[in-house]
Amino acid sequence: MVAATTPGVTNARTALPPVADVDVCIVGAGPVGATLACRLAKEGIKVAIIDRADLQPMEHPDFDGRAYAIAAGPKKLLEEADVWDLLPLESCPIEEILVTDGRPGEPASSLFLEFTREDSTQPFGWMAEARALRVALNEALHANPNLTVLAPAEATVERKPEGATIRLHDGRVFQAALVVAADGRKSRLRSQAGIPLTKLSYGQTAIVCAIAHEFPHNNSALEHFLPAGPFAQLPMAGTESHPYLSAIVWSDKDGVAERFAALPDDVFAREIERRMGNTRLGKVTPVGRRWTYPLSAQYAQRYTDTRLLLVGDAAHGIHPIAGQGLNLGFRDIIALSDILITAHQNGEDFGAPALLARYQARCRPANMLMLAATDTLDRLFSNNNPVIRLARDLGIAGVHRLPGLRKAFVRHAMGL
Ligand SMILES: Cc1cc2nc3c(=O)[nH]c(=O)nc-3n(C[C@H](O)[C@H](O)[C@H](O)COP(=O)(O)OP(=O)(O)OC[C@H]3O[C@@H](n4cnc5c(N)ncnc54)[C@H](O)[C@@H]3O)c2cc1C
């Protein structure tokens, strides 16, 4: 910390500007918390957002290897929050999704499910790199005078029926009508509130990286179910050096995944090709760093406490099998910003128990449904039992033959 030089000021703490009281204090400036902050501030709601991490270094390519498939509903939210147009890299639309089942090194089963342009009037989603989203969020966070960004900073929160007091560890104190916990899977605010958490373990780890390939992906994604876990290929916008580029999320058994991730490039590339179930992308070359993420699901038993709401991964974490984790968080924000903007217009108290209950009623049932669906999908597909294999192959082929059902799946996944 820089020592104060102003005469009469002896302590750097006293040199910090005071933080004004706000309507909403958001703890956690990940994609969910940061988007909520931008959306609310745009409507004239006073917001403070706190993150214990420095936000600038999160823009570095080595910080996070994830690429998100952002569905149509969440894309609209990012547009309304003035974030989408700040994305520094082109986002690739997903216009086809092929769902297949098989074993490594074998062609996919002839029973498959394919979502095509006929199933929807717009793309199923848009691929955006985590770091590109970070660049856009960092810029948007600093563009609104209603928004105070406190990062890196830590805070202690005291919540009472009449209001919340936030004490920053640098000594500054301010009040808020509502505190939103957007502090991720290990949410401290959730545990301090004594909200019980249920965890589901998969014994799987995801390998995430980019691949270049011989043939164009034509904006098509692949979800190939394998006995050890699903393998997903997601189309990315190409670069000058790699015109045909995709992201992969390869889920495999814990311990095994880490060994695969450490393989030399050429062997790793062959293992990827063995897991695609088809040869439509041709020869594959890994690009850049590889990341591994242990997979689990979890859900909070409730989303509310006195003047507190949980959003995003603080409320729910799901298997990335359907690429819906962040989308669920964004759907929380769509519902919450709608409720808070209406409350703001009507002069309602943001921490009123009825308002908190409205949020939970709008989000938790749909989130639990998505958690159950992704959990069932993973358990149903991540095994090698021949009877189950036949049943599920008939199931996916059945859905393929019913355009009405295909369209219903698509609308739900797109958040429309
Ligand atoms: C392998 C993998 C692939 C995925 N792929 C997809 C995908 O394709 N599509 C998709 O929609 N989702 C995907 N997800 C899920 C997605 O990454 C998460 O759902 C998303 O990051 C959640 O965002 P969040 O803002 O809620 O939490 P986080 O991103 O975890 O952010 C929490 C923030 O809170 C801060 N924080 C934590 N504790 C404190 C504290 N005490 N005080 C202050 N700040 C604090 C942290 O520094 C952090 O900035 C994937 C996940 C994995 C593991």
C-alpha cells in the first residue's frame, strides 16, 4: 500500500475515499455478480461490488481456459447490461448440435440425435472465451457512476432485519439494503448464513483446451457420450494461425484425466480423435494450455436469509455435460434484475422478505430441474452396461425423430 504524503494524513487507510451507502452490495465479481452489478446500475440502482481478487489479472489468457456456450436468454441479458458489445473477440454461433454415443476408438452408434437450423430460428448459443467475457465485464464495471468496484478487497457482512452493514478490511464501512452472495461454489456468505448445502460427486475431472482441426466445424457442436464421461467439442471463431478452431470439454475418471492431460501433443491429439466418434473434423492439433477441473454438483437448500440472496454458483453448481452452469447463473440474474428493477420503480425495500421469497420461487425449482436433468444424463450415459446403452441409444434416436420434442428441448436449453 502506498504511504500517504498529504500533510496531516498519516495513515493510508484515512486516504481512501469513503464508500457511500448503496441499495445492493454484491460480494463476488465473477461473471454472474459482475453482470448483475452492470444491469442494476444501468437502471439507476446504487450498487457496490466486492471481490477478494484483483479483476485485471483475470484477463490474462493463462487465468482461465474455459469457453462458455452462452444461450439466447443470457445473451440478451448481457446486451441489456451493456456487456455484450464490449466482447473483444468474435463469438462463434452454435447452429448445429450432434449428440452421439460410443466407446473410445470406435465409430459412434448409428442411433443419434441432431439439432439443426430447422429446430430454431436463431443459433442455439454463442461461444465466448472466459477471458473475453472478463475483459468486457471489467470495462463495463467501470463505466457506470452508480457502481462502486471494490477489488481486491475483503469484507465482513453483518445482516439485521433493518439493514446490512459491510465492513471492509481496510476500515471503511457502508450500509446496504440487500446483500447478494455471488461468491462462487465455496460461498462464505452462504456458510455464514448457515444455509445447508447438498453435494453430489461424479468421480470425474474435465480436461478443457482448444484444438485446431483440418476441416471447418461449420458452427456445429458435438456431445459424444463415452463410458468414462461425456466428450464435448464446441465451435470457436478461427484465428489467423488456426482458421478451424474448437474448444473441448473432455470428462474422464479422476486420476485418469490428469494423466491424459499431461500427454505429449501428438499422443494427446490421437486420444482426442479416438473420442470424437466420427472423422468430420479430420486431423486434430491441440492449441495452447490444457486445464483440468474436478467435477461435482451441489445445491443450496434455500437461496435466501435475512437481507441476503444467493446467485450463480453460490446457489447451485452442475455437471458441465450440457454447458449450462453459467447460463443457470445468468437466469438467476434475469429473474433477480427484473424483480429489483420493478421494486426500484415502486420504491419497495430491496431486503423485504416477500421480495426475497419471490426470487427463490422464480429460480430454485427450474434450477433443481436442470441439476436433476444433467445429473441423470451423466449417470445414464457414463456407463458401459449393454442394456442401458441400447435403451439410451433408442431414447436419443427417438427424440431425433420427433421434431416437436426436439424444438421443446432447444427452447428450454436456450432459456427462451
Ligand atoms: C470444466 C468446466 C466447464 C464449464 N463450461 C461451461 C459452459 O460451457 N457454459 C456454462 O454456462 N458454464 C460452464 N461452466 C460453469 C461456469 O464456469 C460457472 O457456472 C461460473 O463460473 C459461475 O460464475 P459465478 O460468477 O457464479 O462464480 P465464480 O465464477 O466462481 O466467481 C466467484 C467470484 O467470487 C469471488 N469470491 C469468492 N469468495 C469471495 C469472498 N469471500 N469475498 C469476495 N470475493 C469472493 C471470486 O474471486 C470470484 O471472482 C463450466 C464449469 C467447468 C468446471
